[in-house]
Amino acid sequence: MQTRRLGPFTVSAIGLGAMPFSLGKDPQPSEEQAIATVHAALDAGVTYVDTADIYAPSWDQMGHNERVVAKALQGYGDTSHVVVGTKGGITRAEGEHWGRDGSPAYLRGAVEASLRALEVETIDLYQWHRPDRWRVYGEVIQTFKELQDEGKIRAVGISNADVEEIEVALEVLGEGGLASVQNEFSPRFRSSRDELEMCGEHGIAFLPWSPLGGTGSASDVGVTYPAFHEIGTERGVSPQQVVLAWELSLGGHVIPIPGASRPESITDSVRAADLRLTGDELDRIEGQFR
């Protein structure tokens, strides 16, 4: 397995997005299947698992995904080398009312709740899930810096951020202080390319979420974008592996985190780390977007 830098950590070039264990899948996988998926990922060399407090079947089960991830890691053996990233800042209330809260009080409470759900003393990577537009961006980042200084979190990341917000985070945290940016990026959603490239310039890990196009699109990516299917057929691999290999080729700081709810899915995705695309193949991929 290739490795890449994520702030103070060295992690696998492909991570595991745990969201499908708790949100967006119908039917939702059983806990046993979710745990088997985490274990399959670890067996395949994955050392980064991404979760969030908001990933839950319902508003009153916040932290569900974090608890499943914690249980899976506890049942595996030595996982001291595994990095877990979680996220906070999105709210859910009765009646499934979703919102955002970047206040210091809310974020401190969210961090404490994630510490309990993950059953750890320090969170490896804590990411601001989505901006709270009622708050000054830099002031919210300052809250994360304080939590880091207090030892609650080891590394700070941001998610769903634009170039200006990355610049603000760098100003508050200092060069080298921002570990990661997690934005949507896939063949279907390429508008975060500027953020991806900016992260490369500053040594920030870029974590594409829904790197295969998201629930309902991942299985069709080779149909919608034929070059992935054609190259996969020529190479004897799945179109999904070609997609992830293309994303890895965009920079040594890119760490895709495909979501999976079955061991077979993550096992296939991980093989992309060993797939080296040629210049001609990359040109064919890029050409289909024009």
C-alpha cells in the first residue's frame, strides 16, 4: 500500500469512508457487516478511516457511525497505526431539522461527544464539517486551534471549503497547521480542482469525499464516463479502480476516501493504490471531460 502524509500522520493512499454504515443506504448494513467492512479495509492495508458525528440513521442517534467504527477497531487487534478522522459542526434536531453551528460552546460539546463515541482521549483528526455562515470563519478556526492546544484533538482539518476559506485557516493555524481539506471531488463533481491544487502547493492533504460519484452513481461511473470502463477493461480492473487511480495521479497529497458498506467494495477500491496509469491513459480520461 502506498502511503501519504496527512498532517502529522502517515496513512494509506486510499482511506475508508464509513458514512454508508449509518446514513444514505437502504437497507442499511447490519453492524456485523459494517464491522466486517472495516476489518477487510484494515486487512487490505487501509490506515485511515473517516467518520462524522452526524452520520446516523436518525437525529436522536448522533455518533452512531463513530461508535460503529470504534467497535470495529476494538475488535481487530493492534490498531495503534490506524488514524481516525471525524467531523463536527452540522446539527440535527427532532423532526430531522438539519443546521450548522460553529459556536465555541457547540463545537466544544461536539468534540467531547466524539471523544466519548470513539472512546479515545485525543481525536486524531477533527474536521469542521461545513461552514456556519453566521460565524466569522477565522474565529471558528481559532476554536479548533484552542481545542488542539488543549490536547483534545491532534490535527485540524476543514471540509467543504473554498480557496478563500483555506487561506483563512492557514492564516489562523500557520503554515503546516492545517492537516487536510475534505471536499467533494469525483468525475461527476470536479469543481474543487482549484482547492485540490492549492492544497498541493501548501502540503495539505486533500481528501475527496464521494470520489466515485456518491451513492447511486459509483456503479455507473464507467457508463457515464466511458474512458474509465475502457481502460479498466484493457487493464483487467474495475472502472472504479481506474477512477481512484486517476485521482491519486492528481498529486501526492490526494487521499481518496471511498465509502463502502461491503468488504468486497473496499477491497476492490484499495487495489487502485497499485494501479499506475500511463500518460496516454490520463490524457484519455481528461479528454472526456472537455
